Amino acid sequence: MIKSMQLQWIYQEVVKMQIKPIKTEQDYQAALSQLETLWDAQEGTDEFDQLDVLATLIEAYERKHHQIEAPDPVQAILFRMEQEGLTPSDMTKYLGNKSKVSEVLNYKRALSITMIRKLATGLDIDPAILINNYQLNTSVRL
């Protein structure tokens, strides 16, 4: 009986919120618009509860339908370099001599375990990204 009453209360709250599952891209866009109107809701209000539930539904939909692929390791390094204002010369402490830095950044050399460890600890790049496979540029220039 208590469980039935709780379910009924939850149903009434969801109906009151006018929130429904996000099943299509159109539902997703509508949910984003609705989320935008609730963005400044104060914690502890019904609007904030709506914001919280809606954000959870949007996140679940995005996880399923809008997955963002992780960058390849070199792109992750270049992004971090840009964020930190680093030059290739700055990368020698993580990748080795200037020749190795150039080879890595130009997809001519794969990252070694030592490089991955140094990049992960020194530049706080997720090792899960750094260990991903990526295509090396093996073309030979004459």
C-alpha cells in the first residue's frame, strides 16, 4: 500500500513537471529548450527539481545518441599544448629529444609507455586517451 502511494505521488510529480521521456531528436531539442528556461532555478524549488530531472533525461539521451569519440592521442596532446600555451620545445620533458617530439606530433612515432606516463602525470592527460590506437603516417619521403 505504501509503495503504491509512493508510486502515485511520483507519477503526480512527473505529470506536474510536464516532463516526458526523450525518445526522438525532436523530443531532445524540446527538452533542451525547456532546460534553458529552467537554468536559473533556485535549489529547493519545484523548478530546480524539474531542471534536475530534465538534465538527467538529457544526459541519458546524449549518452545513447550523441556519443563523442575520444580524440586520438596526438590530438589530445596538441589540445593540451594549446590550452597550456606550450611549444614543441616544451614537450621534450615528456616525449624526449626534439626529433622524437616532432615525430610524435607528426604521427611518425607511436607513444611509448614512458611517454604516456609522463604526459599523464605532467600534463594531466587521461591515460585512457593516450593508450588508444591511432594511425601513424608511414609514408616515406624521397
